[in-house]
Amino acid sequence: MSNFNKIKVKMRLSIGLIGDQENEEPLSDHISEDEWNKLNLFEKEQFLETEIMAEWANGYIEKCVWVEEPKADTEG
């Protein structure tokens, strides 16, 4: 296997035509080589998506939800 500290995680986030972000950072910033090697292929994919991608994407996506009640009719 290549030098673990040189393995990069590449991420891309596209939201329509106006939102397009890319990032690259060392995998070793997120997990040790020993821990990474203990994971099977499925677990590695899960780690990339849930631990790295989700955290990174949340820095670019503002999420909110609310309930809006109908305005009362003020005309007689």
C-alpha cells in the first residue's frame, strides 16, 4: 500500500448551477492508518460518507425548517 499520510480524500458538492465546491485533504486528518486498515470496503465507504463528507458539506449548506401558520384575515 502507498504511504498512508499521502492518501487524499477528495470531495465535491454540487447544488444546482450556482453551488459547486471541491476540497481535498489528507485522510490521516480523520483516521489513523491502523483504524483505516481494520475497516472493510463497506465500512470505509460509510466512514467517508458519514464522517468526512457530511461534516464537510454541513459547512456549506444552511439547513432550516419551520412552520408558517396562515395569517389571520384582518378584513372584517
